[in-house]
Amino acid sequence: MSSIIVPIILLRTHIQSPELFSFLVINSFLIALITGIIYQLQSVHHNLAFTTINLIQSISSLCITWFLLNQQATVQLFCLAQSCSYILVSLSGAYFLWKYYKNNPRHNNEMAHDSLKESFRTGLIAQYSNFFNFLNTRIGFYLIFIVLGNIKELGVFAVAVSLSESVWIISNTLATWLYPQIASSKDLEANIDKTLSNAYVAFWYSFTYLLILLIIPEHLYVWVLGNDFTGVKLYISLLIPGTLMLAYGKIFWNYFSGTGQFHINNYSSLVSSVIAITSSIPLMYYFRINGIAIATSIGYITYTTILIGVFLSRNNMNIKKALPSFKLLP
């Protein structure tokens, strides 16, 4: 449903071209399937298959895209190349899952069949979560482009977002190890300890990185990026509080994903997106793009606050546990 509903929304709002509608539907569905398969492989610790699938996706996407665009460079052919790559990756992932359950004596063919069905279900739910999360982190771009119509400042804002959000690679790296650990374990206490430990580490490394961004003087940014990017540090400064909080919250996002509670991620993304949009209206009126940067930070903080709040509530934990203790290793 998400692979149909989201493209229709984009089509009706004139964000998506009608010529590319079918590709968007097909590719959205295939990405959902691939996401589900990857979650399944991670949950059974099939690291070889996980690595192979990512390698196949990278190589096939590059090669097929180069081959088709070398014939004629069009957006349609680019989308077709992505579809072909996604189909190849989906078939490869399905094969790895089938082979795993077939060769594993603890499982049978019926469980392999159920696993493939679970991949569809998990992937689609995860795509809802990914879409809401994307909406939460990119709504400011659309407001600057559609409402303010300032293309130049949109470019400056986009660079500021990219620089500040690059810190999320720390949380994403930790989550790559954390997710399969949680998904394959039934030990609640161990899962909680691993989540908190990784969240603390993510916070302090992210804090250090963002502090360096904050210390770098404005003229150095301008020297590296060019005179057109004057003001980029102000945007970075306004984004840092929310970016740091979301770097912390991403670990809890993976906890809920690993325990199959995708709906919590969906609700937190949806609520924070609504908060970001509603706060953007008055802030954008008074502070223009600076207001959108502040609203973006507010959305990130809301998102993380909901995740942490639910995490503490469901596990009957004191709010002090949410305070990041200093830790450099998980």
C-alpha cells in the first residue's frame, strides 16, 4: 500500500512527474521487499549474504545504469536501470533466505516460505517508518523551495544539513552491529543494556564531532565552499541541537525495529513531522530560513523525546537512564 499511496500523494502535489509514476510505484515496492529481506538476513546473522547483497546492489546499479544511459541519457532509462538492479537484488536476497532455511536443520521449507512472507510484511512496515522519517528530516527543503522560493538559500541550507547530519554515520555504524543482536535475542535485559550502552557512545562521539563543526570559523567554511555559502555556519549552529538529539535517538529507533515495534517509530516520525510543520509556519514568518532551521531542530528533538519516553515507559525505567553517561566503548 505504501508503494502506491506515497507515489499518488507525490503525484497529486505535483512533486512527482506523471511520466515517472509507474517507476516510483515499482521501485518503492522493490525497495520495501529488499528492506525486509535485509532485516531477515541481519536477524539470523547471515553476514555473508548481507554483504553480498549490498555488493550486488552497488555493482548492478552502476553497471546497468552506465549501460542504459550510454545508449540514451534519459530519466526514464535511469529509473529502469534502478528497477532492474532492485529486481536482481530481490531475487538474490530471496535465494539466500531460501538456501539458509533449507540448509539449517532447525528449519523447514514451510518456515522458509513464512520467512519470505515476513520479508514482505516487515519491508512494507519499515518503508512506512522510513518515509515518515524522511518527511521529518526533509520537510524544511520543501518549505524553502515551495513557500519561500529561495533557490540560492536552499543550496546553502542543504549544505548545512548535509554537514551536520553527516554525524549520523556514527549512530548508523553502531546500529549495524546492534540491530541483529537485538533482533535475534529474547533477553530483554541484555537488549536494554546494549541499547543504552550504544546510545551513550553515539551521543558522546556525535557531540565531539558537532562541537568541532561549531568551533570552525565562518570564513573557513566560505573559503572551502565559496562566497555563495556565507551564512552556512549559522544554519549549522541552529541545526546542531536537533541533530545531536537525533544521533542519540537513532539507537532507540533500531531497538524498536529490532524488537518488531515499527509502529512506535512510525508514530514518533509522524508526530514530530506535524510538530516541525506547524512550528515552521510562525518561525518561517518571523525568521525566514533561520526559523525553518529551528523548526527542523524542534522536530528532531520531538522525535527523539518520544522514542526515549516510550523506551523508558515500556521498560519501567527511571528518567535518569535517559541521561547519556560518559562512555567511549559499547
